[in-house]
Amino acid sequence: MGQLRRRPLVCVSGSLLPVTDAGYMVHGAGERNIDSLERFSDCLPLVLPSLGSRLEIRDLLKRMDGVLLTGARANVEPHHYGGQPFPKDEPIDPERDETILAVVSEAVTMGLPVFGICRGIQEMNVALGGSLYYRVHLEPGLNDHRMPQHDNVTEEEIFELKHSIEILPGGVLDTLSEEKRVMVNSLHGQGIDEVGPGLKVEAVAPDGVIEAISLLGAKTFTVGVQWHAEWKPEEHPLSRRLFETFGEAARVRASETKVNAV
């Protein structure tokens, strides 16, 4: 009987979310993130609870083969990058902030593959010393990148392709896409302002908003994108290649871990 194949184990960032009006909280991640990771990266997803300082991060990551950072409703709080305080009605998730910013830093130090999506690219940038715009559309010369603001918006409207990105030469995305201008969806209020030290801009929107970054000199896949790549990657060649390439990097990590454990 042949030996069973070990699929890479990837932790998926979880948010702390209320699921009832009474405030019953759950640790959760979007279904499409889980589905796309399993289908297109061929990895086993493990939702990571936002436990903050209670989480033994290095011990956890020793058992992982990669990290997927998902989007979320709440934004990274500005005290993490020296920004102005949020308005009082701004959704926040301090437990996720504390957990994931530390996870990103440790994962990079340990050389784990990291794939950041929407909030995930922002977490990567903040964890590695960068800053964010609170509201991109309030910045002079920048467009509104938020989801549709009218009532009764459908899921298809939310995730439809909104604008192009220009893939810059010499980066990871340049090797993954034959097309150097690609249409993407757009549903984010915050965005990257100052790029963290050691990060490379991979793609920009027509107004100059940063749409993708990578880690300079990284020995493994360490990429963040501002669009929701988990939305129907079977219909979006670049998003699909990102998930596939992340999965390939996770399999390399899994094989290295197996060898070192013998």
C-alpha cells in the first residue's frame, strides 16, 4: 500500500465576529478563502483564532507550511503605524490586529510562505514597518476603491471587476502573468501609504494605489494583493496562479519540514 501524500497545512487568519444581536462571538474566516485555498493551492486550511498574546506563535508556525491572510470588515487600527485614531463608529478587531501582525513578522523570520489578500496586504505592510491611508478616496488624486455604497447590493456587484492594475516589471506577478494590465475587483477603504522597508511594489492601480507587494529577497512566496483573489479564481488567471504558486511554495516547505523531522 502506497504512502499517503501529506498535504500542506496552512493557517488562515480568523476574525473575531459577532453572529447574534446579543453579541455572541465566533472566530471565523470567509468561506471562499477556505474553498480557494483547498481547491487551487491544494492545501489543508486551519482557521487561526485571534488569541493575541495567548497564542504561542512560533510553536504554532513550526507546525504550519504557510499563512493565508484574508480580508475582513474591520481595519487595522492606526496606532499600529502611527496614524490618527479611528472615529468611534469604525469597526475594529484588536484581537486580530495583535495576533496577525505578530504572525506576519514571525512567519517572515521563519521563512514560511505568506499570501495576503485585501486586509492581508495591509497587515503585511504594517507588520513590516509601513503605514496605511485611512480612507483612500479622501486622499487627493485617488479614486474611490470601496464596494458599492447603495442599498440592496448583490454579491456579484460587490466582487465584479472594477479597474485595471499595471503589473510592474521584475517582480513575482510579472513572472505569473502574461498580461501586464489585468482587471481586478475592488472593495477596500484603507490602502497602503508608506511601503514597509524591504517590501517591493508589484502592481498599481491607474490612480497609483498600490495593488500588490512582495518581500525583497524572499526565499519563498511572500506576496500580498489588494483585490479579493479568492473570488472565483477559476475565472481570473492571475488570481488562480497566485493560489497555485502559494500552494507550490507550501509543498516545498512541507517537504523540507518532513526531511528535517526524520
